[in-house]
Amino acid sequence: MTEPLLASPSRGEEIPRKNLREGHDQSEALLLLTDSEGLITYVTDEFASLAGYTGKSLIGLSVNCLRHPSLHAALYRDLWSTIQSGESWMGMLLNRRADGQEFWVDIFITPIIDHGQIIEYQAVYQLPGQLLIDRARTVYAVRARGSLPKQLRRPHLGRTIRQTAISCIAFLAMAAVTFLHAPTFLALSVLTAGVIFSWVAHWLEERAFSRFLEESRKIVQQPIKQLIYTGRVDEVGQVRLSQLMLKTKLNALTIRLQVTSRNIASQTTQLGGIIRQCSTTADNQQYSPKASLLPHKNLAPRQKR
């Protein structure tokens, strides 16, 4: 399956340029659904308003009508290859409104699978803060040049090595005091024993943490996303990213249920109104004064002469 082609949007009413976060908050249900080819089948009014469209004008268009041309193609290739393989994708995207104004979104896309086939894509959007936007803009600019961010180019020391080095610095201070008041051999012995004890203690602690770290990597392992979402490239950033992924999955499920419940309630209200209207019409016809003045037809059969 190839990436859906870019469609020409049917532009809605243009509005003055402003901060798009004004009038929108995180409690809004920013949901968009597409079919397996990326054609929009449903969108909430909140998201349509954010994108500068009416909900009906987006139906049937390619989701790429929201795509901003400045983002590098490799990002979208990663997005489509991930969701077409049946996996969820989380990331920052720069979108384009109907009036051409850009807006950043934090998006979580889930493929809906039925009998082994993808039948729908569900996209849940959130409005990111400025810090997240700045990180994404910086990282994407570097990636567009075919390079890695400097944080990922630096050599990374393991957590155990870093903690042992910190402990050694503390023991060096203690050894320096010992050198002043004890023989050299005793001072070296104290320093060596301290280093060994520190390394063993950290190794034992690291065993439990390593198992936790491996479980988090089964959820998500994306150094670029980790840098954008957490600002860190170490193990702590990895754990934070996996927690954020789980939280986002739960949020997507909650929003889908919220929208479904809202639509059911709306349809129930409309159906109730139709039933009441039909009932009132029937009652009016039954008890209408004009109905009683109408002549009754003689239903008795005519006798033959």
C-alpha cells in the first residue's frame, strides 16, 4: 500500500491569524478518522475548527490536505510504514490550516484492525506546549539535513558507570583527607575498597532497573522521539517516553469513547424528537374537528334489482 496522494483542500472561511491555542484546550476531543487509504471519514467539530474547516468539507479528502510541505518526507515515510504495519505512531507534526497558517500538533495514530485487515486509522490530536514545539522544530531541522542531533552523536555512558564515577569523586575527597593523616598504603586501600563497594552496590541496584528498562523498550524505543518529548537521551528519558506512550494510548481510548458516547446521545435525542413529532401529528389527525364532519361512506353492499 502506498502513501495516500495529496488532495487539494476545499478551503473554509479564512480567519485572522492568531495564536491557535486561544479558544482551544486539552479537554477538547480532537479526533479524526480515515479509511485504509487515508481518506477522511469522520472529524470532530473541535478539530475541524482548529484546522480552519467545517467538518463536512473535510469528509472524503485525503488526510494529506493537512500536511505542511516544510516537513521532510522521511518523517511521513516513517509514519506510514509504522501504521501500515499495524503499529501505533506517536509524534509531533506541523500541519497547515485551510487559510495556510501552520499549527503544531502532538498526534497519536492507531490502526483499527478487523480480521487481520486494517479498516480504519484513528488520529487523536493534542495541542503541544511551546517547549515541545521548539524541540521538535530544532530536531526536525537537523534531521532534514541528514544529520543527527548533537545529543545523539555524543558517546553515552551507562547508568552504572556514571553513578560509580560520582561515587569515586566522593571517595577521592575522603582519600585526600586520609593521605594527610595516614600512610599512603592505607589511603589507597580506603579508596580501592570504596570504589569496589560502590560498583557492587550500583550493579545490584542496576539489575532490577535493567529489567524495568527492557520492558519500557518493548513499548517504545525511539531516540529521536525520546529527545523531543523528554529532552533526555539517557535511561531516565527512555522510561519517561514509555510512560508517556501508555498515557497517550489511554487518552486516545478515552477520547474515542467520549466521542462515540456523545454521538449516540445526539442521535438518541434526534430520534426522540422525531418520535414525539410523529406522535403529536398522529394525535392531531385523530382528534381533528374536520375529521368528524366528513361524511361516512355507506359501506353496506348495494342490493341488485
